[in-house]
Amino acid sequence: MKQVLVLAASVAMLAACGGRNAEETAPAAAAAPEPAQDAAVVTMIPRDIIFGNPDRTQARISPDGAFVSWLAPKDGVMNVWVAPADDPASPKVITNDSYRGIQQHFWAPNSQFVYFIQDQGGDENFHVYSASIETGEVVDLTPVKEGARATIQAVSSERPDHLVVGINERNPQIFDLYLVDVTTGERELLKENPGYAGWLIDNTLEPRFGVIPTPDGGGNIVDFDGEIFAVIPPEDFLTTNALGFNKSNDAVYMIDSRGRDKAALTVVSLESGDAELLAANDKADISGILTDSRTYEPIAYNADYLKSAWYAIDDEAAGDLEALTAELGGGLSIVATTDDMSKWIIHEDATDRSGAYYIYDRGDRSVTKMLDQRGALADYTLAPMQALEIPSRDGLTLVSYLTLPVGSDSDGDGRPDEPLPMMLWVHGGPWARDTYGYDTVHQWLANRGYAVLSVNYRGSTGFGKEFTRAAIKEFAGKMHDDLIDGVQWAIDEGVADPEKVAIGGGSYGGYATLTGVAFTPETFACGVDIVGPSSLVTLVESFPEYWK
């Protein structure tokens, strides 16, 4: 049995598993293989370019179309920047975070404020803040006691000066609803929570339903008299949720797997409870929709099997998507629109270049680049990613992603000229998934001469409820078998050197790493565990109150 190393730092992993570029690693535990790429052709990318703050990211447009915004560093810390839409080269910063950086921002429907959430030192007890576009004044809209957490629950163009926030100050396990006037900061109790795990709030910002978990792992959507609107069985609980109300607030749009394997888009009448099927995909769950902000009707949906793709529901959107896909070659996300739907913000995620944001003008169907996320990457050669289907030993299809070092595949057949040291990089969750696109770990390690494989093991989301439920009671069991099957595929295909395979990841990926080096040490030369739990018992015991 080989000796297996469990390492806390990925740099040490590079040495232990036989990588290149020894100037940034510890002495190797074994002789490194010959470089998998020509160093004269491929230059090592500095880690701060890959992992440091992006130049600009999370581009948005205000609902009235007058402003554009993004996150970018101010004195090395991510903050919100705003510029006139007709003069994006003249931005101003409107927040002043000096510690952790702002991770998300949202436009208020009145286009006068930006909302963002922030915690203190990583405690995850977030507050909701507003920043004025005109003055730059930042206001804590949820000045709750220490240890309490606030969330944004709803905004609506029908009440543009208000938002609904959830706060667990009264009871740390559940969130009461408050209506906040962003122009004054005034807050009033909207609905005290009797025990709901979630809320459905209509377009007038009126709470209409609560979600009650059931002992069997399912849930009921109920009105405030206790009448059941929808029963969600346990097998559908992870793949069914309500998205929002129609224009007249008498029907609810849902992503719904009830009665089917892949979650579809439906609209359910509040009066009759009848559901109408609007869209479905036979390969993957519907993962998102684009809603016309004038009519509140879905006009396109997103599904992600091997690669993310958008599908039109109406003819006008079909023309828009055709124009976008003709102009942009990477995976597309529609991240923001104006209220009149005339302008869209599009994010293009390519595997071998920096992500970029574009403004799409529906009037002439033109596409204009707004910003690159990491402009310095243009000076380097990045490695393309391959989307794969790998069979599991018991007949499942494991959607997986492989990245090879540039120059290692001289005939372009998707397999290296000789087996490489390989990192099996495992996503967290487990109720999450790996996707096709630019991936920092894949690019970093491929640039250093490693093959990198990510496997969507059973329990990963997006591939139907049966695939997700196949993970029940299979932590360290069949879920781990899927990862081993991925490694064996890579060995059989000549991708991986069987003596130099590493496993790594965060959260569940860290748990899988510990499982791998503990129970299958013959497979892995080393492992990198990032915040992975070593005990499921102590993990559950450590959950914050609002998870319960």
C-alpha cells in the first residue's frame, strides 16, 4: 500500500504529486515527470492573476437603464462602482468596504439605490445595506442585535421604494418578515413567522404563503389559514420550488419535478391548483428562467447538462437568443435587464479566456462588450475544458469535466500524449454541481502541468431527482465509488498516471478527500482537504440555528 499524504496546502500537493515549476513548491516527494507542455510556449500564470480579485465583475444595469454597475477593487477590497450607462468610462465608487469586500449587489427597483449584504469577519450573520447612487451614503437597513441574520426576501417594481427582509432576531431558527422603506430606512413588521422555513411573497410585497417542512423530508406550501396550496413529497423537495407570481397575482410559476424526473417549468392556478406545463428539458432540470419584467411571463429558460444553454419560450426571445449565440461563443447567462426589456446584461463564460460582460440591445440586436473580468489573462495561454460522460459501475452517467495542460495533446484527440499527474477536484455540497466554463483550479493546475478532472457524482443537482436521490445514505459509499470510477476512466483512457493521482476539494469535496485517503489509499498519492468535515455527527451538531 502506498503512503498517502493529507495536506493542508495545495502548493504542497503539487510537490507531493509530482508537478512542475519547482520554484513555487516544496521539495518533491518523488521524481517529477517531464513537463507536460513546452515551457517556451506556455508561460506560468502567476497565482494572483488566477485567484486574486477580478478587475471588474458582476456587471448590472439599473431598471431604468440610466446606470451600469459592477464590483471592482477599491484599495484592494471589492466595492460597488456605478457609471452612467452612456458613459461607462466615468465610474464612481459608492461603497467603502475596507475589510472583506462586497460579494453581491442588487439594484433597487427605483434605480436610486443599490442593495448589498455583508457580514462581520465571516460570521455569516449578514445585514442588508443600501447605497445611494446620488450621495454614496451607505445605510444599514437591518441594524439587528449581534448574532442575528438578515436576508433580502423580495423586491418589486410595483413598490419600488420598498423591500421585504427576513430577520431571525426574535427566534434564531426562523425569519420574521419586515417591510423597509429604502428612502427613509423605516422598518415595520410585516408578518411574524409561526414556523415557516420559507415564504411566497407576491408582486405587491404581500406575503401569501409559507413553506412548512414535513417529518418525512418533504414540505407543504400553505396559506395563513393552514390550507395547503401544494404538497411537495420528499423525493421532490430538492428539485421543486416556487419562483414567483404572475402579473395578476393569481398564479405561481414553479420549477417542478412532481410527476416527472427532470424539473420542468409550470404555472399553477391559486384558485384551482391546476398546473400548466410551460417548458421541459429531457436531459437536465430547468435551472432558471428569464421573465419579461413588463408582463411577468417567462420568455426563456436555462438548462445545463454538459453545457449551459438557453431555450426560448416565445418567438421574440428566440430571435434574441439566436443573435446572442451567433455573436458569443461561450456559455451565456442573462444576469440583468431593464424594466422595459430593451437592454440585457449578458455574461459570457468561456473555458479558455477571461469571462466578460456584454450589453445586448434588443432594438438592433447588437452586442457590445462592457468589461472583462480578468484582463491580464489575455497575456497567457489558457487550457480548454472538455465536457464528458463517464459511466458509473452501476449504470449511471456522470457528467464530468477534464482540462489538459496546453501542449500535452499534440493530435487534438482529447487525450494527452502520455499519462499525466492528475488532480481529481471534487465539488462541495453535495447538492451542487460542476459546470462547463472558466474554472480557477482547473486553469491553475493545468498551467502547472496537471490534468484536472471534476466528476458530478450522484447527489449532484441539475440532472433530475433520481440522480440526486441516488446519494441517499451513500456518503463515503456509492458517491465515492463514482469518484473512483472517474479516476479509473482517466487511467484507462491514458489521461492519468495511476501512481500520481491527487484528490482535493472543499466542504463535501474535503470530506471526499478524507474518505479517499482513508478508504482508498491505493488510488491517491495525496489529498487536499479544504474545510471538509471529518465527522458527519459533529457537522450536524454544529449547524447554525436557522438551518434547523
